[in-house]
Amino acid sequence: MKFVDEPLSASDPKVAALVRAEERRQADTIRLIPSENYVSRAVLEASGSVFTNKYSEGYAQKRYYEGQQNVDPLESLAQERACALFGAEHANVQPYSGSPANLAVYFAFLQPGAKVMGLALPMGGHLTHGWNVSITGKYFQPVQYGVRKDTGRIDMDEVRDLARRERPALVWAGGTAYSRFWDFAAFAEIAKEIGARFAVDMAHIAGLVAGQAHPSPILHADVVSTTTHKTLRGPRGGMLLCKQPYAAAIDKAVFPGLQGGPHDHNTAALAVALNEAAQPAFKEYAHQVVANAKVLAAELMARGFHVVSGGTDNHLILVDLTNKAVPGKVAAKALDKAGIELNYNSVPYDTRKPFDPSGIRLGTPSVSSRGMGEAEMKQIAAWIDRVVSKPDDDTAAKVLAEVLEVTRRFPAPGILLK
Ligand SMILES: *Cc1c(COP(=O)(O)O)cnc(C)c1O
């Protein structure tokens, strides 16, 4: 039984080399993709634990397999920590990721073909809020709101008019490229008026909510869905938080409605991350994420970049590069060569195609997790300006050399370079 006890480097050098290379890449680069982060050593360790070997279909004390002596207290601990951190009445920690968590909301509350309302994908929403290529747009009847062209912000009067006209059964708030606070109270009032359920998808902002750097949706929404791996800085996964009257429907929708066995190794890592998120240091991190994003946005605007909505309230920044005459993809690829990682993105009312859009999306969770502050944000804005102004290999190489000097000073959490 030689292979079972060999370390990865001996049993599979190819995969081991890719892991080492990815550690090096994540340590060396300025990572600005707003949905990404660095988890702690402890979260990595828990997600690589023997809980990956276990099956535990069902819920604590009601399982379909034996041997749950450790899984039951583990899952209960994760649920208790989630409820305490967010002030929720009930937590389901089993969704495999954000998209399955959202599907469970549909399954819990709606019949096929029901009308659902969400922020349109090209306006900064998510696929699973009724966009046409998603199962949620095909098996349900989507009504999509947008942002105003002049302000880049959601207009609650428009949302209310649309809701009154269309009368959806479910209303979503939440997005992937919206940098402003959401008026959760106004959404809740609109949903109540038309007798709809109100769901908030806080996938991007969950860590900011946990760290009290962003208003919480918990008291306003019937159900809150989230990923656990973005600003929350946990393992990959999803989670649903709801009021007690909806707990049974939500649990049934996740299992047996949509999923089989939960990923217990992820539950372990989530429990660790939720405990980390309850510490004072996490609150500091969450506030630094927002402070850093505000500085980065202001520095970019000072250099003539068009930041959609004129700034940010959270961790992310959406930039329309139309006035710079550089497509988002060209900018993103040149920046990647310079060691600055972000993604090209559609901007509201984009005249270019989604696979070759006008904008870039960037954010500050990862750089904040490494302890970077306002001085580094100013430097990053200057680098972005240099590369976007002259997106060639020579500029990228020069910026990369400077990037490496800075990233060396801010060790990446969870990564012990060998
Ligand atoms: C990331 C995200 C999701 C989907 O999460 P996955 O884990 O990628 O399935 C859903 N909704 C929003 C708002 C997101 O940002």
C-alpha cells in the first residue's frame, strides 16, 4: 500500500508542481479579483482533513448513515457560529456553493414558471437571479431591474414600479458588480406590498457584513444566501440563513431537494472561518477592505478613470475604460502580465459584447488580507494607470518588477513558500 502513504510530491509530482506554482503565483501577484481571497492556514488544514472521507446525508441527529459522532457536533457548531455571527435564526451550511444555495431558495418558495425579479447580469447582477442562460431564467419567468444610466445606481422608484406592474413571487437583492449599498429596507417593503418573498444574496459582501463594515440584510430578508469563500474568507461553499418559519422549507430544499451528502470537510473549514470572522481582527480587516477600496477608486478617478457610480461603498470597483480607448480584455491581459490580477467585465449599458466588454472589475479583499493599506492602494492605482496607458510587454515587465518588490513585503496568508 505504498501510494496511500506517500506525500503528494512523491505520489504525483505533476499535480504537486502545479500546487507549488500556484502558491508562488498567489504570493507574488497583486490579486484584485473581488470574489477571491486568501484563507488562513487553519481553514486550509480543515478543508484538507479526513472529513472528506465521510458521508452524512441528512441533518444532525437525522442522518441516513452511521458514524456521525464527529460530523453532527461539527455541523451544529458551524450552524451556531453562523447564527451568532450574523444574528440569524437558522443556518443551513450544506449548500455546495453559492449557485446551489440560490437554487434551493427557488425550490423552497416557488413553483416552476413563477415570476422572479433580480438585478440583470449585465447591470451587475448574478446569473442565478433569473438571467436568461441560467436555469433560473429558463424554468422561471424573469423580470430584471437595472441601474440608472446617469448614476450607475439602482433606483428604488423604478424597482417599485416594476414590482407593482409585474408582481413577481420572489425578489432578489444582491450582485457581483454593484459597488453601492443596497437599500434592503426598501426592497423588503416592496416585496411585502406585493406579497413576494424577499431574498438577499450577500455572496460578495458577507465578510463586510460579518465585520460590520456594511449594513446587514438579516432583519429585512426572508432568506439570505451567501458563498463562504469571498470576503468572508472561508472555504469554497454556500450557506443559507433564514427566519425560523422558513427553516424547514429551506432545509428540505437543500436536502433531499437538491443535494446528496454535504461536503463535511468544507463544513469543518467553514466552522473555522466563522470563528475567525467573529474576532476583532476580522472587523479591522473588513473595515480596511472598504477603506482600501475607497482610496483605490479615488486614485483611479484622479487619473481620469471612469469609475461606475463615481466610487464605492464596499470592496469592489467597476471601471468603464471607454474613455481610455482600451477594451477591458486588453487591459486585464496586460495587467496580468504585470502581476496585477483582475477581470474584464461588462459595464451597465455596455455597447461591447460580454466576452469582450468595456470594463474591468477589481476589489480589495485579497490585498487587505495580506495587510496592505492606503499607501499600497495609491501605488496599485499608479501601476494600473501605467499599464492601461501603454498596454505593451515592456511596460508590463517594468511594472512586474516593482510589484514583486511590494508583494515580497506582504506575505500571503496561509501560504508557506517552499
Ligand atoms: C459568486 C456569487 C454566486 C455564485 O457562487 P458560486 O459559488 O460561484 O456558485 C451567487 N451570487 C452572487 C451574488 C455571487 O457573487
